[in-house]
Amino acid sequence: MPYLQISLNRPLAAPQQQALAAAATRLLVELLGKRGEVTAVRIETQAAGWFISGTAVSAALQPCHAEVCITAGTNSAEEKASFISALHALLDSECGPLPEASYLVIREIPAENWGYAGLTQAARKQARNPG
């Protein structure tokens, strides 16, 4: 049940956003073993308010920031590194070239602190493995 938020310094047409969301979802499924049917992706595009080293970013520079939330302890360090590398490559090819100061973050949330459809991840795990 990951939630991925991508913030870009450029507008993307609806078909481009759809393609980017689909490709990012595939990465989450293939590299982190997440279920695509409960994966949410939000893409924000805004060409103002981006600064690197305290200086406003020019229109030619395409920084981005992406954060994905996953349940803590569900992926290895190698899986997470592979996902960050693949997401960077995807964003660089679709929205770049990305400057060095473009960050990708994986937030691991404790299972009892988040969920979907009214149940925490901890409750879902307990229901699958009673006793």
C-alpha cells in the first residue's frame, strides 16, 4: 500500500502524468513487491518556488522530489536502493535532465501507524496470521 508523491518543476500534460504514474507503480510492484491495486501516486507540478543553493531555479532546470511511504520492515536495503535508482532513471528520462539536487526519499512507517480502508497494516497482518 505505498503512497508515492512526485513534485516537479514543470507542467506535465494529463497523458504524461498518467504514463509517469503507471511506470512508477510498475517499479513499486516489480522492485518492492507492492500491490499495484492499492498503490496511490500523486504528481504535483509547479514551476515556481524551487530553489537550489538558495537561488531560484531557472526554467531550464528540472529538479524533482519524490517521497514514497511503505510499511517499515517490508523491504531490504538492496530492494530500496534498487527502487531509488530505477525511479531516478525514470524521472530523469521522463522529466529531466534532473539536477544533482533532486531527492528521492523512502519513508518507512510503522505498521500500526498507517493503513487503508479503515484498517492499519498491523491489523491486516494479524488477520492474515492469527495466533
